Amino acid sequence: MEYTQGQQHPISLYLKIWGLLFILSTLSYLVDYFQFHGLLRWGLIVTFMLLKAGLIVSIFMHMAWERLAIIYAILIPPLCLLVLLGMMAAEADYIFLRRLLFFGSGG
Amino acid sequence: MALFPRGPAVVENRAPPAEPEAPGGLQGFYLDWSSDREAFKQVPWGKAMMWIFLLSDTFVFSCFLIGYMAVRMTTTEPWPNTSEVFALTLAGHSIPLILIAIMTFVLISSSGTMAMAVNFAYRRARIRTGLLMLATALLGATFVGMQAFEWSKLIGEGVRPWGNPEGAAQFGASFFMITGFHGLHVSIGVVYLSIVALKVLRGHYESSGNYQVVEIAGLYWHFVDLVWVFIFAFFYLW
């Protein structure tokens, strides 16, 4: 019996994604090279990062062609991390202000 | 009979029920989870387990990165400028972050060769699959080599987990912990891929024609690349 398992996509698809990942990496490197600052820098870094991550997960890891049952089981739980991120950021802000108050800004 | 497309728990003494094509979309999601049996239809169990392992690994790496965020936000000392710390002098010019950029391209290339290996595996092109996997492992080993170079360069400059000449002491702790744990993953991946590649080349999977192992190894490898995307953005570029 021949295996019908596995996904058949043309090789050109992978080469295109590979090329896109190269371009996105170059762009995020250029953000540093041209010394962008502030909101523009963070916005660009996060945008390129999410695009790259999305391409890797959906195409290279074949998530785009899986059933919703496994997509949700894998991709929803990490959203809890955003809660942890938010709580830690609030906590860190508070600690930073306390340190400024007690140690002085000179450290 | 050695084929386990949905796991080994096949009841022998009755014919498998003729399964109608499972509906997709939200209705499929609901039916899959409420059917009181396998939820992940059309997903081999090895692949499902690898995904769940990767999910747990996501939490580990995220905890490291969020911890790094916390120490970086709370320190009152200036954070070292990664652009300068990781600059290399090539042909008389100091190029910022160049080694990290090259490492990024090497790892992305290894992901590209791995994706093609998975594709050739399902076409049962055994030799091409094995060679592409070995190429992936080689690129991974190159990455680890460059990371070793980076570590020794920084250690030579006096960066330690408890302090460094450039600024906040927490920089060293975050750097060695995060890149070290990632490098360990890459190293394990190199060994893992090499073993599977050699088995593929020897024709170990020819009799069953089941090349899912290649895709499962590929998932692990793409995940290692995925983690690097986040480390590159948050640790090196931020």
C-alpha cells in the first residue's frame, strides 16, 4: 500500500519562503545598521519578527495545512505568555521606580 | 501492517470502521474534540507529540526572554549596546552585529534545506533527503561553531554572568543563559538530524515507506530556527 500521508507542495514554494525569510532578516538587520530609534525601531523589529515567525510556522512547519484541532491546541496556549509578559512588565516598572527612589539615578 | 498513520492503537480483531471524511472548519474542531477518542485526526501520533514537546519548549524559552525583559527594565545601569558589543572588524571596518546577521542567515538556510528534505522524503527520494538533512546538520554545526567563537570573544572581553565592563551586570547572565540554551538545542538537533539522515540513507524506512520521521525531525529543527528569530529580535536588535 502506498503512503498517502504527508504533504506534497512544489519545491518552488519552499524556495520562495526561503527567499522571503532572507529579505526579512536583511531588513531587520538594516534597522540596526541605520540606527533607527524609538517607536519606529521597535515597531519594525516586531513586525519583521512576527512575519518571519508566521512564515516558518505556517509554511515550513506545515501548520497552514493542519486541522483546526491541532492548530488551536498548539497556538492558543502560548497566548497565556502575554499575560505573564504584561504582569512582569508592570512589576518591572514598579521595581525600576523604587530603585530610582532608593539608590538615586546614578545607580 | 507496520503502518501507523494514526498511532499504534489499532484493534486487530475487528475491521476498522469505515470513517467518513471528517468535516473541516469550526464544526470539525468541535467534532474532533468531542468525539471522545483521538482528537488530532490525520496527524500521526509522533508528530502530535513533537508539537506538544515544542509547545512546552516555547514556554521555557519565553520564560527566559520575559525574565531578560524584567532584568533589563529594572536595572538602573545602562544596558550594553549590543550593536557595538557584537561588532566585528572586517577589512579595517567595524561592522555592527555582522556575526549575528551571518548566524541568522546560516540558520535560515538550514531551515530551507530541511523543508526541502521533508518534501523529498514524501516523494521517497531517499538519497536527496539524506543529503539535504546532512547539509542541514552541517549548517547547524556551523552555527554552533560561530556561537562558540562569539562566546570566547565576549569572555575574552571580560563579560561574565555576574558582570561586564560595558554596563548592567544582568547582560552577561541573560546572554549566556539564553544563547546557551538555544545553542544546546541546535547541538542536540545536529545529532538528531544526523542520526535520522544516516538511517534514511541506509534505507531503513524503505520497507514501510513511512518517512514521517523526517517531518518530525524537521519540526524540531524549524522550531530551533523560530526561537532564534525571537532571540535575534529581542536580545540583539532591541
